Amino acid sequence: LSAAFNQPVAILDGNVKRVLTRLMALPIPPTKATKQLWQLSETLLDPEHPRVFNQALMDLGATVCTPKNPNCPSCPWKSDCQAYNLGVASQLPMRETSAPLPHKTIGVGVIWNDQGQILIDRRRAEGLLGGLWEFPGGKIELDETVEDCIKREIQEELAIEIEVGDHLITIDHAYSHFRVTLTVHHCRYLTGIPQPIECDEIRWVTLDEIDQFPFPKANSQIIAALRQEGVRG
């Protein structure tokens, strides 16, 4: 409105936010101080010449009070700018800090039978990574070893007994909303008939057949490690 009709209406675009944030040496990200910045913009506004003032304020942010290497010595507000006087202009505005991604530590079993086949299961359709195939396993509980976790999870999810063997690979992988550490062990199938208790489907497959099944990205390193070692049984 100030630009179109020369009405005394404050503005707060990206350049103006940066100027006002430095003017006050605002110790928080601008996104968390929107109300405070609007109030300052309204307080500073020249009611007699709002169009000229707002344009000058935007130009100041675009040409002098720039995101990097602000030209503070040439700024007409340098004597009033708290960030300049404190020597912190280049450190402001503060950025939003992203919360750390949730981290899951998972024990995974590559379960072999006597025919050199591997047991895989398909995740339920609903939820994250739904419908993809995986090597069975689950979250490592507090005070639980990886081996105990794998044995427990396989019994709970598939109703079979296994013997946990050698370590195969440990993988760190980040998805968009979380990251995982997969500690993978070879396992030997002992007894029981596999049941899809916590999944939609179970298959015994060979290494040659495994590419027919879509896996989460983190599992590709497991498959590569298996191919490097060769078939067990």
C-alpha cells in the first residue's frame, strides 16, 4: 500500500528484516521475532513520506546491509546500529537451528538356511518405508547386546529360533526424517516355521534372486557385502 498509494504502512520483507535485526542486534532468528520487527518497522516509518522511506529501507538491505560482508562504514544508521557498535553485524541475523534427526540403532539378521537361501520379509504397507522388503531385525533396547536384540526380534517377529553368528557390516544411513545405524550379523536358521507376525510376507531367496525385491536404500550396502562374501549354507 505504501508503494502503490503512498499510505503510511510499514513493510517487512527479507531485506528489511535483516536491517532491523542488525539495528537491534536481535539475539534470536527473525522468524521468532516477527511481531517485534513489525513494531520496529512501524515505529521507524516516516508517515509523511512512507513510499520513499520504505523503498530506501529495502534498498539499504539490498545494497549496504547485505547478507554477507555488510558495508557498515557507508551505512547511514551505523551510529545507531547495535550490531555494528558491538562488532557482530556479520554474525546476524541468527539462523534457525535444525533439531537433530532422531537416531535409531537397529540389529539386523541375515538368516541363512541349509540350502543357501536368505530369509527376507516385506514391511506392512502403511507407515514409513511401507511395502519394501528388508532383512529382519529391530531396535536395540537399553542394556541389550546386538546379538541378543537380533535373536529376540526374530523370535518376536517371525516365531523362529536362530543362532547369531559373525558380524557382516555396520551401516549409518540418513533418511529425510531420521537416521539409522544398522549392525548386521549372519544368522543360522535353527527351528520353527516362519510366521509373518509383524510383516506382510516372508520369502526364502537366493542372492541371485534378491534384486527382484525392492529394499530400502540402507539395505543396498548389506546386499553388496553379502555378494562380496559369497553364499553361505
